[in-house]
Amino acid sequence: MDFDHYQTHSRKTAKYPDLGANFIYPTLGLVGEAGEVAEKIKKVIRDHGGVIDEVKKAEIAKELGDVLWYVAQIATELQLPLKAVAAANLEKLQSRLERGTISGEGDNR
């Protein structure tokens, strides 16, 4: 599956107020789902000594899927192809790698 396919097909399941003119709702959803990923990882550290078994891995994968869904909805609301967002991110990271600025602070390093 590619990003175009995912973005198009995930949109069919999008049901929220002012769909098509509401980037705030999926942004809030993204934050919530990212928190759920963090919570599952926290509990792995607390309750399982940091060891992620197959059950926990599957649970985290589901939450990551929810994160991806919200990212796709934000991109769609902003009329950004998710494929282009991913490509630009890789380009930015490759540039940082080549310039030795992977570590550090600031968006424009």
C-alpha cells in the first residue's frame, strides 16, 4: 500500500464536524492518539521492564495506525498529498544527515 491509497481510502471513514473544512478536529485526535502510544510504551517500561512482547507490539501497532489515520486527515484537510509530506520529510532528513545536523535543535538546521 502506498500513501496515496491510504489517504484516499482512510478518508472514506472520516466522520467529524465540518469535514473538509476542519483541520482542528483531526489535530486534536492526533495528539490524543500519540498520547495513547506514549502511554502504552510507558506501561511497558513500568510493568514489563521495557520488554515489548508480541502482544504489546500489536497493541502499539494499532495505536500507530490511529496516529497515521489522523495525520492523513490533517493532510487531506490542508490539501496536502501525504506522499508529498513523506517525501519532503525524507528530503529534509537526508539534507541534515549530509550536513551533519541530524542532532541539534531548530526546525531549519
